[in-house]
Amino acid sequence: MTEAAHAATIWLSKGAFAQLTADLEDKKGPQRAKIVAEISAARDEGDLKENGGYHAAREAQGRLEGEIQALEALLRQADTTEPTGDVVGPGQVVTFKFDGDDDDEAETRLIASIEMKDYAQGLEISSAQSPIGAALLGASAGDTVSYEGPNGKTLKVEVLKVVPFKD
């Protein structure tokens, strides 16, 4: 996979994909049915212009439909390929240290999209589009990469370890 393809990837673990799929089905089934019932009950009350319950249910329906569309788009774009090897890419857990730091100051991050935040087992996430994530793509243990930090300084990072993320 090219670096450009890595940058566009929305990588999700198989566990995260399964949980998000279940969430989508809940939204499309029970949650949607509940809101439709609320709208119907409020409509039966009469005058819709001054019916706060009706308007609140319609707003909730709009939010829910937006969430459904966003989840459907995410799941269509998701790549659940399990990472292998020891080269940094989406789905890899990378341990690194900044130039001049001791090994005990090393950081560990999951290279993934923000959608993995609830499934990352407490790991900090760096997306492949972030400056550090983009610099780390393609690197292996022992490699030193550099990128421009937020203050404009060039920062060097030494990759210590690369392993696939496991649910």
C-alpha cells in the first residue's frame, strides 16, 4: 500500500467494526422505531405548530438519521485488514522516543483514525494524516524519522518497536 493510500485509510480493528455495525443496526432498528412512535404520538395530539413534543421528536429524528448516515459512510470506507510485519502503517502500535530522550520516556501510539478512540485499549492515537503519523509511515524499529512540529522546529523520532494492534 502506498503512503497516499495509508493516509486515506480509515483503519478499524475487526472488533471496532463489529461494535460499530451493531450500533448502526440499533440506530436503524429500535432507536429509529422509538422516534417514529414518538412523532406519531405527538402528531395525534393535534396542532403541530405549537406541539413541542412533535418538534423535539423531529429534531431527534434528524440527529439520528445524520448519525446513521455517518456510520454507514464510515463502515463503507473502513479497512479491517489485520496489520502484519514490523513496518509502521494503519493498525500498528508504535513505540518511539524523541531525539535526546531516554528509553524510559518512550511513547506508544496506535496509528489509526480517530474513530478507533473508543476501541484503542487506552492507547493514544496518531492518525496517518498527522505530522508524526505521516513521518512514521513505512518506518521500522531502529529507524529515525523527522517531521515539522507545531512550533516549526524539526523533530526527530527514533522508532523502538512496531507491532500489530490486537483487539
